[in-house]
Amino acid sequence: MHAIAEATPNIAVIKYWGMRDSALVLPLNSSISVTMDFSLRTRTRVEFGDFKKDSAFLNGKELGGDGHTRVLKIINQVRKLACAGEKCRVQSENFFPTKAGFASSASGFAALAVAADAALALHLGPDALSRLARVSSGSACRSVLGGFVQWNAGEQKNGLDSYAVQLAPASHWEGLLNIAAVVDAGEKAVGSAEGMQLTVQTSALFKKRLAELPERTARMEKAIKKRDAHSFFAIAMEESASMHACMADTKPPLRYMNNVSREIVRAVESLNKTHGENVCGYTFDAGPNAHVYTTKAHAAEVKNALSKVAGVQKLFTCGVGEGPRVLEAPAK
Ligand code: PMV
């Protein structure tokens, strides 16, 4: 009983930062992301069988501690649903540009949820698959779907209404590109789960952010529906700035962006100023690397501008992705 699946990361334009329940990974706000294409992906093989113990390997190295625990959160749920008792072996590989420095937890746990579901022939629908991936990494619940994705925060205590839905498929806006600028490929100092809860506990600005988000989220949804590039870039930048302001307002302050990140912000702003409209927009997660969204028409000049920023180590370009795919599954 084995299956192999691949999934890709997603980059949020309305961010998830703050949980109302950290055990079930329930967010305080809804978020919106764009799933990346297969140029960055995680491939995961899940096998249930006569093994002595459950084991999980990432890029050939056995996982222990927190990594192992997060894998088992998904595995235990599918075993329960399938009334299966077999031990499992998980083998995961990241096909990312070397030293890309981008978190692979979203693609990793989405690929695991899809492969585990396929291995036990559960045939869960997208809502259930999204909830399954969510418990190991919040952002992974959005990578279960392709295109433009919204994770609805939900209100229920048990998290049943907290899952991702597709706003539009990848084909809706094929010319949209994410030009990722690698600034630093190192590990982040404070992990996202820990960092976001510090913000919730200590930032007064965060309360203002939460109050503003429903309106900003609705504007972003509208920009996506209308393929309104100028507004999409403007809202993405406004949102990234809002999250990073709350990070700076956290006690002690969380500083994920660095001087090179700030130079990228300036380069993007100067390009937009020259054009008299937004031809691109940046967003930063819990790290210094930039994701600059643009359209095919402006990709060359955006790449040119970013490559001139001192400290940018590497650029790579990603289109909008279709979401996970199952490569092998037990015959029906
Ligand atoms: O799900 P996590 O723990 O990888 O947290 C993701 C947090 C951000 O990347 C900063 C924002 C987001 O919505 O992806």
C-alpha cells in the first residue's frame, strides 16, 4: 500500500499571521495565496505496511523531534479514518533550486496529505484534504489547491470550517509571475509558529491589523477576479507592510527583513513610479527573501532591476501552479 504525490509551495498575498488555536492550527484571519508551479516542488512517497516503527525521511535524512511529530499528525489522522493499524514509512524529497532559502513546509505537508490519502484510498475531497494538511503547517492547507486560493479562517472550535477553497484556477491569470529574489538561504531565527503567537500576545498594532483585514481581503479577492494587476500589486505591498509592521511592534521585535530586502522594496517602488502605475508588487514572509509579483509583459525589466540590487544572490521565476498531482497510487 503505497502512493507518491507532488505538491508545490504557495506565497500569500493576504498573510496568515496569528492563531486562535495553536493545537488545531486555526488562524485569526482568512488568507489568500497563489500556488506556485512545478519548478519548485516536494515529492512524497507514503507506504503503509509491516514496518517495525513509523519513520519519515526528508532528502534521505531521518526526521526526529518536531518534524517527525508533524508528519505523524497527518499519518495518525488518515490511519484513524481508514481504520488502519499498519506502520508507515514516509520519504520526502524537495526539488528546489539549491540554496533557495524558501520554506518547504507548505509543499511538504500538502504532498504528505495527498499521498497518505491516496495510499489508503480514502479519496477525501479538497476540503478534508486541506484540513488534514492544516494541522501540520497552516500554510500547507492552501497548497492542496492550485491557482488562487483562500483559506477561510472559520469560526468553529473544532476547526471543521477552517480550510482552503479555490478562488480561481491557474488558467484564470496565466501571465502572472512570481519573481523570487534570494537574499539569504539560511534558517530563520524565530520560526513562524512561535513568532506569530508572540505578535498576538504583545503587539497593539496587531489588533488594528485584524480590524482592517476583512476590507483588504475583499479588495484582494476583487482584484484577482478582475485580473486587475495594478490593484493586486498595490494590495500585496500594503499587506506585506502591515504584517511586517506588526512583527516590528512585537516584544521583543521580530525582524525578518534585512537591508537587502529594503533595497528590493525601493527598487520595486522606483520601477512603479517610472511607469506611473504598479507593474509589480513585493511580498515578504517570515524571512528576508522577496517574492515580486509581476506580469509577463514586465518580467524582463523587473528581473533587470532586481539583479542590480547588491546582495541579491539569485532570481528565479515561477508561474501560477495547478496544485498537487498523484504520481502513483494503489490500483482500484
Ligand atoms: O504555516 P506556516 O507556519 O509556514 O506560517 C506561514 C506564515 C507566513 O508565511 C508568514 C504567511 C503565510 O500566510 O504564508
